[in-house]
Amino acid sequence: MAAHTLTFDIGGTHMKAAVVDEAGALISERAMIDTVPEAAPPDVVKSLATMVAPLGAFDRVSVGFPGVVRDGRVLTAPNLGTDKWQGFDLGGALSSALAKPVRVANDADLQGLAVIEGKGVEMVITLGTGFGTGLYQDGRLGPHLELSHHPFRQRETYDEQLGNAARKEVGAERWNKRVEKAIANMRRLTNFDHLYIGGGNARRIAFALASDVSLVSNVAGLQGGPALWRD
């Protein structure tokens, strides 16, 4: 029988979860709770384990995390507090709490696995609490690059200039101009064949997109879970 994957999408504002089938279709309700930025990692794990209790049975777990993760262990967590999270074995802690095998990836990387076509160089950016990126070659996920924390403009990073706090501060028109510039930069940097834009603020884009740029549903952050288990 095909495995069912419990997928977590951990963001700087909300934490979401659902059980999905091998094709990424949701087979449970979506659970969502607010992210508590100051929460200690073990407390976050307890909250995640509690929120999924009503979702039904699952065979394995995938996690999208807003930072750099290697072998299930957190290296950075810019919007959650890196000092608290650095070195935390999120994969191991969740596996112990849920008694299931766990794989963890960057949240933008995971979202992209649900939407890419697997042809050429494809890129994903996410517009939410911060700015996330994922890069793929012929369907294979590349090493995660924290482009969000590279300089963008006015001595600030992409995260600082394009995150939700900046959008609220500068207004829709200026924020959209910044997003246009960021897309142009990503094009020059990667020469992508196609760019996908997700995240909660993707719907706020108010300019015409080129034919090789598409908006994708924020549900993709959950639908990409099974892809972490494919060879």
C-alpha cells in the first residue's frame, strides 16, 4: 500500500499540518496554529505533536522548516531565533514524539518539490514572513542557498526588504517594485527556465508576470511532503 505522509509547514507566522497521499493530495483536514517566535524548540515539538492528533493515521513525516537544515538538525532559523534552534535535532525530536520516521528540509525547498515540472533549471521563491528560495535541476533539489540573507538594496537583505513587516511598512506599491527587482535579480543569478512564486503574500503581487513565472498555491508547502521520501 502507498504510504501516507504527515507534512508540517513551519512558518514564521503559522505552523500547518496535513496528511497527504503519495501524489500530494490532502487526505485529512488541515491543522494550523500560530507560531510563537520565542518558544523553545522542545515546546514547538510538543505543540506540533498535539496539533496533529485529530488528523488520522500516517506512516512517515516530512517537515518544511524556515531555515537551513542538515540531516534533520537545524543550522539556522532566522525568523524563529537561530540562537535557540542552532544544533537542535528537529528530525530526531519529532521522530521520538510521533514514533515515525522523519525527514526535514527547508520550507521553500519543500514547497517547490510539489510544483516543479522537473525540466531544466527551476526556481521557487516564497513571500511570507520572510523571503525563501529553492533551486532545482531536472527535478532534483540543489543544495539550499540562503539567498534571503544576501544583500539586496539599501544595505538590507531580501528578507528585510521583502518580508511581511517590510510590506506593511512601505505599502503595496513600493513592495511590489521590490519584488519585481528581486525577480530580475534571481533571473540574472540562476538563468532559471521557470520561476514559481508561493507563500502567503504571493497573492499580493500586482504587476504582470512574464510567461516563465507562475504563482502557486500556498498549500504546496504541505503537498511536497512525499517527495522527500523519493529516491
